[in-house]
Amino acid sequence: MQKSSVVVDSNLAIFTVVDSDLSQQATWVWTHLLSSTVNIFAPDLWASETTSVIRKLYSFGKITEGEAQMALVILDQMPIQLISSDLHMRQAALSWATRLGQKAGYDSFYLATAEKLETELWTADQALANNAHQAGASWVHWMGEITQPE
């Protein structure tokens, strides 16, 4: 059986390792993706973004230092293949940021990666999914689209 692929953004991963209101849904989506035998990808900035978010949560006192360290270990063990960004990828990310009216280009790297791999992008950011849909990217999915069983 050949595996298909999917791109996930950093916030989907973060919500699976740090307790929040979105953790249950993010964990359900993550479990669904793993059970669907897909190859999971992210742009190489995923590692920096997840580390930055963990650091921010620790600095705000939302998690302990031990929880921060454990979160990094769990994130490192996730079966995510990181895709290096080359000039073409950076240009595509810049284009997506422009199309979505974003001031920063971080989210657009996930869109550019999914576009390059011709696959879906799954995100915990509903606004990103909505904006991408308005820009014609029907292959972007918000984690709330997968319904959890009762």
C-alpha cells in the first residue's frame, strides 16, 4: 500500500503536547492522520517555531521547565519529515503571504510546502484555513473539520 502525504503546521503539533482547550481536537486529528498511514511533512522552520512556542509558554508560566523539555522530546519523536526551503520555496511562501495579506511569512511556508508536495495542509489555525480557502486553496484544512466520535 502506497502512503499518501500531508503537511501539518506547528500549532497542530504544539496542541498535542501542551494542554489547552484545543488539545483534545488536535490529538484526535493527529491520531487520525497517523492511522491513515500518511507521510507527514512540514517546512524546516517547524522545528524553530515549535521550540519558540514552547519557550514562550514556559516564560509566561503556562508550563514548567520540565514540561517544556518533555514537550521538545515528544515533538522530536513525531514522524514529521522536514522539507528544506530553497529559493523557489521562499518565493512561493512570499507569494502566499502576499495573497493572504500577511505581514509575516511563517504560515505561508506551510502553504508553499503543501503546494510543492501537491498535498493537503492541516492546521489548528482556523483563520489561516479560512483565508487560504478564500484564496482558492481548497486543500487547506482546519482541524475542526474532523469530527471526533462520541
